[in-house]
Amino acid sequence: MSDAQVQSTRDGAILYDAAACGAARPDADWFDPAHWAAQGRAETRGGGRGGVAFVETPAGACVLRHYHRGGLAARASADSYLWTGARRTRSFREFRLLDHLAAAGLPVPAPVAARYVRDGLAYRADLIVRRIPSVDTLAERLARGALDVPLGERVGATLARFHAAGACHADLNAHNILLDARNNVALIDFDRGSLRKPAMSWQQANLARLRRSLVKLGAHRRFDDFDTRFWHPLLGAYHATLARSPVVAAARGSGR
């Protein structure tokens, strides 16, 4: 686990990994893309709700994300959430979940710092995580026509590891799955994610969400044999890996 510490600010608080930040203590400037851009240490990209900024911090290459609402809720407020306590803020919850998953050896970006800024009964939030270098998204691989059986198997096996650990991704889609040149897989954006008791209901719902994402991005238009080329190998590796997990093995051994 990281050396997580909390420091109060004038209008909120910052949670950060003291070991990663070293002598530098994150302040409000860390969460302002313009601060890094003024030093030539930022690159802002669109995508998702509001996009992200790639920034070079004292903790190394990182990704800075401001939390934005999606759907109908964004009409009322683009980035303001109801205050229900510091531990329940989107940023602090995601920081602690990523910290737990990284400590468990799962491929996620390590959290560096998170903050919330209160305004009466509302708050806004930001998160900084380490940048995973030299990666594509699964969506980008699909767009290039670069889906095949080995890749499907790698993705399926990795998803099974997360599910065996009880990690439920609230928005498992092709944009939140990263792949490097060796097809090592990582998951990003665990906003609203949670730890749950492994169960087929939510695990299958996660997989169904990913399939809908791929289909929406044109998987069947791109490949006539999408199921045999990618999806069936993904499911095969997923179920095989899940069956070998200690949690499933223990449940079988106890007769449950």
C-alpha cells in the first residue's frame, strides 16, 4: 500500500502518496492543468467526460483528471457533486480503490494525489495517477483492425483476475482497457468502482457492458468473424482463469 496522507486545505483536503511525492507536497497548483502548461509540462487531451491532462510532476509522468458529470445530471451541474463526507468523495474513493488494487498486484495506474474542494453542500474533485507509458486503448486497436485470438485471451484473463479479487469496474468499456506493445493489459478510470463479493451477476454485467461498447464501436462491421476472432477467446480465457482463482477453488472445496 502507498504511504497515504491527508492534508487540509482552505476549502477542502488533499489525499496523496507521500512516498511517491517525496519532498514535494501536492497543493492546489498540482490540480491545475494551466500550472503545468505554463512550465511546458502538460499536454491536454479530449475524450471521456472533460478529457484529461498528461503532466510531468515531481512524482513523475502522471495523468490529471477533473471529475465531470455525465448524462442528464450534467445539465444541472457539469462537475458539482453532493457533499456526504470526505471519505465518500469521488476522488478519495477512487484513490483508495486504486491503491488497494495496485497493492494486490493488479494492473492499474498507481494513485498519486486526490483532492476535493467544498462549496457549501457541494464539492468538486480531481485525481492524479501515474501515467502508463506507450499504450493504446482497446478501442484504438479495434479501429486499426488489430483484434485477434491472443489479444482476446490476454484481455479475458486479465478481467478474470480483477473479478476474482472482487473489483467491479463501473464503466468497463473499450476506452478503459489499455494495451502495450506486448499486449499487457491494464484497466483505468475506476470512478464509482467498488470491491464486491465475487458473484456471477455483476461479473457478467461487466462483460456485457464491454461487449456493448465493442459492438457500438463497430466490431461486427470491422470483422465478420468478431466472435470467433476475439470475443469467444476472451470468454474462454476469462472463465479458465476465474476457475483457477483461489476464491473459486476455495468455494468449490467447501461445496458452496
